[in-house]
Amino acid sequence: MINRMTQLDILYRYGVPPTEAAALAIARTREVYGVRRVEFNETEKTVRVEYDATRLNEAMIHQLLRRAGLDIVEKMPMFPAPAEEAVSAAAVAK
């Protein structure tokens, strides 16, 4: 039998950093079948979730994080748009 998996990543920005209880609950989301990885970037206030799209969808991932207690503010693009890159490069050059 061939195991076909469609791996996707989703990136969310959060507002209030997770409490200890929320962090433990979020860590347990890794036990959900189909969640492959959960990574936080505290500097950017983002959480990235790698998941199997044949098992879960974006709405399910969002719900898992919210139920765990994460203050999700918005879904972020995985890669900045070219226009954003140009603006950032111009700001750095000044």
C-alpha cells in the first residue's frame, strides 16, 4: 500500500504569547494524527504548523490552536509578496 500524503504548512501571527497551560496544550496538538510539526517564532510572534492535508485542513488547524488557548490574530503568507520584499530592501538601504 502506498501512503500518499500532501504536506502543507500554515503560518499564523498571534497576539498575546501563550501561557504555560496553552503552550502545553499546543504541544499536545502534535499528537493529533496529521499534525507533523508545530514551530514558534517568538520574535515574529508567529506559529507555523506543518500538517498532512489528506487528514486535516486549514480550519481544523486553526481550531486546534484556538482551543489550545493561542490568541491567533491573523493568517500570514508563507512567503512575502515581491512588492513587500522591494519595500523592505529599500528601507534597509536607507
